Amino acid sequence: MKKDKKSVRKTVGILLASAVAVTAISTAPQLAAYSPVKLAFADPVRVEAPQTPNFADVVEAVTPAVVSVRVESDLRPVSNNGFRFDRRAFRDDDFRVPPFFRNNPFFFDEDDSDRGEKRSERRSNRRHGDGMPRRFGMSQGSGFFVSDDGYIVTNHHVVSNGSKFTVVTDDGEEYDAELVGADSRTDLAVLKIDADKEFAYVSFADDPVRVGEWVVAVGNPFGLGGTVTAGIVSAHKRAIRSSRYDDFIQIDAAVNRGNSGGPAFNLNGEVIGINNQILSPSGGNVGIAFAIPAATGKEIVRDLIDNGSVVRGWLGVQIQPVTTDIADSLGLDEDMGAIVTRPQDESPAAEAGIKSGDVITSVDGKTIENPRQLARLIASYQPEDEVKVTVWRDGESKEIEVTLGKLAETAKAKKADSEKMESGKLGLALEANPDGGVMVVEVAPGSSADDKGLREGDIITSVNGEEVEKPEDVAKIVREADELGRKATLFQIDRGDNSRFVAIPFDRG
């Protein structure tokens, strides 16, 4: 009996202990519930998300205005798809530009190169009047009508060096087109069809793009005309070192080689940009593409249609960014503006009294944040326009009135238009240097010269051992080396106090 009582007491003790534990556990949340908790942040913002749009109506309306552009050239191009991209990354330069992907015009995959070579060989029996074999190449891109009488916008690099242009409309009709004009600096060109009919056309958007808005791209990727893709505007005002006038819209709609020159639309069917370049380590679409903004396209296209070329104002200064160290040393509050390294001799800037070391902080009251913005702003003026340039000199601001000159063209759409295009074989645009030699005024992104590190402002003193004084000298020597079948041309380059030799190879596709 005693044993049973002990067992009972033991059992009751265990049950009581369990009950206490359960009570403690069950009452803990209740105690916590009575503890006051104050939120340290405001109520979250709630956005009523719109339904995903149906793009069918937009596509149906705009597709008839989009065309494929086929370009025949006397020399086989190094791309058969008319788009810019690259697999490699930037090298850092003295301006400390962050690493980014360089844009390489006319990249050619090995298989495509083999096919292009065979096409060229099949056509080698066609000859010039002088009996020499004539070699042809085909490239292709996209474009779109901007008027009912046949004006078409595309990219400069699509039509560059072309001798014959064929436009294929959405309904499959083919038309011969003439090149009206091209602008290498913004990479835009205009073609014209003469036909006894009215074409469907689209217009440029007036409103600036907003990051996050929908965008529809229509074009001719890999020769597959009438291809439509959609995405959003990922960013705007992108500078990717394509040229001094960079101001790209970044989109994530799928675009590939062959989309160059094609339009990017908003949901109103207006052109917000002209597809121009892609960033890709592999050569295919990775969701990062760049389009020339509608505002730029509208201005340049109007000039090309009216005048056949673009006329820009010219200040005549070599400039570089203002770093934090430079700003501190000059007593500037912010690292903004463009510091003048040298005004060019007999330039509007030199004649007006702008000096080396001046920091240009504004033009006509418009603040200058960096050299790229200064270049774009000056280019928006006409020759003979008077502008007020504000500079920081000797610890204070000074306003200088400058009458702008005319910026000389450094490249043409067709190689035969200018002797300077002979240097275009290596990706250079040149002008005579008053102090001797020939100055590099532009380096084509992704070109042989670009790969070898040449920069604007470099002075070429000799080519293949011969001294040069004007661009025609360089063109002549390069042409002779090319005709002899040389693989490269040897340049002697002066940069600051340094001189070096650089062998720049010919790009033979």
C-alpha cells in the first residue's frame, strides 16, 4: 500500500510540474501581447499596380512604318548584322572612367566571317572598269519612315561605306534608296525612297522618357524582319564613351545585331529612341541596350533632311574633367565643370581670351557639370552664335563673350567623300596641328586605333618612318601600306612630353 501511495505522489508531482510548465508557456504570449510596441517608421506606401498592357494595338499601328535596310559595299564589312557590341571591358584611362563595356562596331563571328568570305569569292568575277576584281559585302540593319514621302531614319554605322541601299518594307516590297546624309558623331543617317505612293510613318515623342515606362522595339535582328520585343526603360542619360555626345536611353527589351537603326516606341506609338548599341560579354542579348533619345534624333534628322549634314558650333578647346583634387587646388566648391588643357590656336576660344587652366562652369547661364555636357551644349549652337562663357580663373568667376566658329566634319558616310576616310580604315579622324604633326580629333570606339590606346589630342608626327604635316599625308601613307598588303601601319605618337611608336593593324574583317 505504501508503495502505491509513493507512486501516486510521484505521478501527481510530475503532472503538477507539467501543468506549471504548460501554464508558463501558454501565458507567455499573453504577457507579451500587453507590452506596448511603437513603430519607428511611417505606414508603407501602397501603389495600385496597373495591369500588364497588351502591346498588340501599338504593334499593329507602328509595324508598317518599320523597315529592314540592306547595304551593299565594295569592301566586305566586318559585320553582317549592322549592330554594335563587344565581348570585352574598358581599360581605365587617365580620367578614371569606371570599367564598362566598350562598344565595338561591326563585330564578326567566325562562322559569319567564313560565309562572308565565300560570298565575296563568288562575286570576285565582277570587275571594275579597270579590270581589277571587285569585292562586295552585305550588311543589314533596321530603320523607320518619318514622312509619307519616303524619308527613313537609320544608324550611320549601318550605311557607312555603302554603295547601294535596299529598303524592305513590312509587306515585303523592296525599294532602292539614296543616302540623304549621315552624322558620324551621333551615329544617325537618313535614306530616301522615291516611289509613287504614300508610306506609313511614325513621329518622335515630345516628352522625355521616364525610367520604368514600357517600351516596344521593332526591327530586323539577324535578318528576321518585323521582329517585336518589349521591356522597360532601365535608365536614361547614359554615357558609355561611345562619343563625346553620349546621352543614351538604356532599355531591357531584347535587341540584337540587325536591330541597329530601328525604333523603340512608347505605348502611344511614338518613337522614344533609335536602337544603337548593346552591351554584351557574349555577343547576344543580355537585356542591356542603348537607344539614341528622340530629342537628339529629331534635331539631327531635321538637319540631315534640310541640309544633308549637321552644322555645329565650335569653341576650340581641349578639355578634361574637374576632379576633386583639381577643384580643391583651384578653390572650387564642387568638382564640376570642364578644365581647359589648351585652347586651339586661332580658335574662337583663343581669340576670346580663354586660357589653359580656366574652368568652364557655365555657358549662357547653363551649368556645366562635365566635358561631355559642354561638348553637347556647344554643338547645339550654330556657327557665328555669340555665347557667354563663364570661367573660374584666379579664384573668381569671369564672363567671356565668344563668337562660335564652325565645327569641321571629320568623317563622311562614304569613304570616297573624303581623303580623311582613308584614316578611317584604322578608326581615326584627323586635322592639321598648328604646332606640327597631325592631331587626332576623334577615335572610333572599338576600332584598331582605339584598341591600341590612341586618344583625342594625340599628335601623329610620323607614319611608317615618314614625317606628316596634314591629314592627307597620313591618308596617303596608310593607303599605300594597305595596297602593299601590310598588316599594320607604324605611327609615332606624341602625348604631352612623351613620344612612342604604335603599330595599328588594318581591320580586314
